[in-house]
Amino acid sequence: MNRRKFLHVGAAGLALSALPSYAADFADQKKRVGLIGTGWYGKADLLRLIQIAPVEVVSLCDVDKRMLSDAADLVASRQISKKKPRTYADYREMLKEKDLDIVLIATPDHWHALAMIAAAEAGADLYVQKPISVDIIEGQAMLAAARKHKRVVQVGTQRRSTPHLIEARDRVIKEGKLGKIAHVEICCYYHMRARENPPDTTPPENLDYEMWTGPAPMRPYNKLVHPRSWRAFTEYGNGIIGDMCIHMLDMVRWMMDLGWPKTVSSSGGILVDKNSKANISDTQTASFNFGDVEVVWTHRTWGDAPDPKYPWAAIFYGDKGTLKAGVDGYDFYPQGKSESTMKSKPLFEYEKYPEDKTEKDLERHVASAIRVHMKDLLGNIATRGKPVADIEQGYISTTSCILANLSMQLGRSLAWDPSTGRIIGDDEANRLLRRPYRAPWIHPEPAKV
């Protein structure tokens, strides 16, 4: 293969050829599937699963009647049977049927823990969106539930299944082209923080706002909350660290075989955009110390990105070269060279999956990664193995990001002990590992395995 051809088809050919082939297994895996949370990414995940396996989507759940009805019609038009799934307003009613092989969870973050644990107890294998939890004790309870009930759980950190990033890991990092890597910068410079300050209003009739809020504090309804802008509020998630840093931190950990950071420190706040109703930071840095490797995160929701080609990315610095990697491709620069000598772009599969071209709101450059992630889930369901983004990996990456927010809140560095699941020598910080739950919802506890 000549260099030009390699640069053009590298991700499609080389990365995917290195993946396990589960195609034969999929024909027999006519799994019954349910989805909790039928919004933007719930549909993106579910429709990619439908593309790669003969699953039957039998149940959908959402607290928004209109969103739920639209999703049921869409699924019926896309799945092989053309059957419309059953619909539920309460995930507990859906799980009472105990007839689901796989449950996908794509609710706002504050609902992940209770729904995931209930689905594991109901005997389903799982695909749960990242970050797995809003507080650390929730994540510990989710991991314990998965192990206790022997469930296969894939977390939606699909950078681990992104074809061009698999190639970057295997052909740049693992082949030693970077040499010794001691510093990695991860970043997001998207202007993605809600900047509006709309008035609070009455919830729309199609939304059960009481159930939507669930265990989170009850805020007056605001149009920013639903749909999609809920990440603007710390009541429901962990801001841009919890949304965007987790992807890049998890990617770095996977590429470099890193476990837990020894210490986490962070600073920042609302430094520029003080007029928005959003209460998450608009500027934040965080340092994750892995011993011989320092991984440093930066996000700004204002100003320009240092490298417009890589506004959301990881930059690996080695003593032999530099690797820039993100969702839109990668570039490898040998030491002292200003031109990249290896590069690749996302894999688009429009010939095989033409619906990718027209599907509303689909991140087309990510579709192939979600499909590979789903194939990995199905393959491990068949073998009862651990998927590439196993719940334990999701717990590590999620916890690390939550620790960054706690460090910013407390104004000091935090040292983590993975064996005890506690912050070392800091009682005040340890009291923040668990957020209060609104009654009557009860905070989950880690079950004994």
C-alpha cells in the first residue's frame, strides 16, 4: 500500500481490520431492546444498534410524551419488523416486564444511576451514556450492581471505538513513534455553554417535569432545561468537564493504558459570561497526575481555539514527536517537523448506511464509532466478557472528572485512593462524594458483590 493510499483509507481499512469480527454472532442475537431517554443521543445510539444487528426494539421510555411518540414512529420505520415499540412514562414500569435483553440509557446525567441499577437488577445488559454518574458514590453503586448481577455494561465513551483513533493508538503510540510521553493536553474550546437568561415558565403539557427532575433539586422550569440544555446546570450534571473532558481523558487513558490519577487539581469558574442563567463554569483547567504522565485539561466557552483544526482534542507530547487527535482526525508530527507525516479522518459509511446522510441531528462523523461500540457490546454479550468501555473504565473516567470539579469548588488538590474509594486525608471533600437526593428518591449504595 503506497503512502497516499494509506493516508486515505488507513482508518477504514487498518483500524477496523484489527477489531474482532462478531458478524456471525449477530445473526443469532435477536435481542429485545429497550431505551430509557428518547432524546438526541438516545436515538443516535439506538438507531446505530438497529443498523448492525437484527435486534427488536420493544420498549421506549421518556417523560416527554411528544418526544416519546416521535421516537416510537421513527423506530418503527427503521427496524426490520416495522413494529411500533411499547411506550412508558416511568422506567420502573418498563423494567417490571423483565423481558429486555439490552437496555440503553440516555437520560440526563442525574438519572443514570437509578435507571442503570434497576435495569441490571431486571437482568438486562446495558449501554449507558457518559458520564456514568453525577456523584462518585452513584458510580460506585453502578459498578457494584453490574458485577453483582453479572451484567455486561458498555459506557458511551466511544472514542475507544473510533476507527481513526484506534489507528492513531496502534500505529503512532503503540509503535513508539512519540517516544516517551510525559505530557498530554486535552481541551475543548467550543462555545457550547448556554448564554441565554430566559424567564422561568410553566412546564409544557407534554413534559412530566416532576419525574424529569427526579432525585435532583427542584428548580423552577426553564426552557433551557429541556430538551438538551440541561447541562448548563450543576443540578443535573458536571458541566463541560463532565460532558467533554470525560471523552478526551478517557481516550488518553485508553490510548496510554493509564489507570487512576494519583492527584487531581482544578481551578476556574464563571469568569466571562456572567449574564447567563447557566451556573456551570465557562473557564476551567484541571490537572490529572498519573505519576510519569501529566494530563492537563482546559476549556473556554469564549475566545478562539489555539488550533482551529483541533478545538476538542488531545495533544500528546513525546520526546520523538507530537500527536494531535480528535473526533475529526489525527495528525502525527515527528520531532522538529512542521508537516504531519501520518494523518487520518473519520470513517463515513454512507454506501452501507445511507440513512446516516439524512438522519436529523446525527453527528455523522461519529456514527461509525457508535456502530463499532455497539458491535463490541454485542460481541461481549455473546462471550460474557468486558467491553472496551466497561463500566469500571467509565467509573474511573467519570470519578476523575468529578474530582476536578470538587477540587475547583474546594480550592485545593485532591489525592484519590482507589482501594477505599475515598479522598485521602480530606473529610470535607469526602462529604461531597454523595449529593443529596430529593425525596422520595433514595440515593443508591454500593451493593456487596
